[in-house]
Amino acid sequence: MTDTRFLLPAALAATYLATFGLALATAPTDRLILAAAIAAPLIWLSLTDLARHEIPDTATAIIALAGAVFQWHLHGLTPPFALTLASAAALTAAFWLMGSLYHRRRGTEALGIGDAKLIGAGTLCLGVTAVWALLLLAATGGILALLLSRRREKAATGIAFGPFLAYALFILVNFPIST
């Protein structure tokens, strides 16, 4: 019998490594450094969210810190830097509030606080003008995964959104959009 415990971690690591490898040809050095700094926490939080529907605060904090340092590198201690920090905090609060209100009204969790914090950390990595792309990529991946899971006999009742946010963030760090 084959031991498959390491199949998912290996597949995730290979996917992130392939994405990083493609970016080596085109991405600026500072973005490659950011991508390298956040890859392991993104993979860790993805595996944890898939297993327990929980995003480790430490992983999100590492990503947020790397993003804040990246924004400081880009802007220094200027108003755009402060705006990015404030926007990340505001988006975290807004998504947490929306998720909390949905949970209170429907009795089921759709967007948890871990997802909201990861969106805030992603804002620090990408800047506020790229949040729409982060959410679009992550939601598209999540919807496709849900549709594919419903084709099986035992359809999933919910999916972990963190892995989709994580990989969308990694893609956009390596291949930034023009805003």
C-alpha cells in the first residue's frame, strides 16, 4: 500500500515552486524576495486550512510582516505607506464584519476571521489597488473546486477558502497586475 500522507504537501510545494520558477524570468528582484519569504507560510496555512478549516495566525503574521516591509521598501515612511497599512486594517475589519454578520444570520460560517486576516495580509503584499484581483482569482479557484467536488458522490458542504487566497496572492506577487 502506498503512503499518501506527503502527496498533498509535495503537490502544493511543486505548484508554488513551478510558479516561482516561471516568475524568475520576468519578476523584479524585490518581488521574488517577497515571494520567497511568503511561500512557506502560504503552503503551511493552505495545508492547515484544508485539514482543520483554520488559518494559523503565525502564518498570516509572517505574511503581513513581509508585506509591510515590502511596502516600506517601495514607499518609505510616506503617506502611501500609511494608506496601505490603513487599507489593510480596514479591509480586514470589513471582511471580518461581513463574515460575522453572515454567520450570525445564517448560522454557518462562510468567510472566517482567518480569511479576513489573510486578505489584510495580502493587501500589505500587493497594495490596495490589487485586492480586486486577489479576490477574483481566489473566488474563481474556490468556485471551480466546489463545482468539481459536487461531481463526486459525497459533495463537500463547504470548502476552505484560505488555500485559494494563498495561491492567488502568490501568483499576484510573482506576476503583478498593472493598476
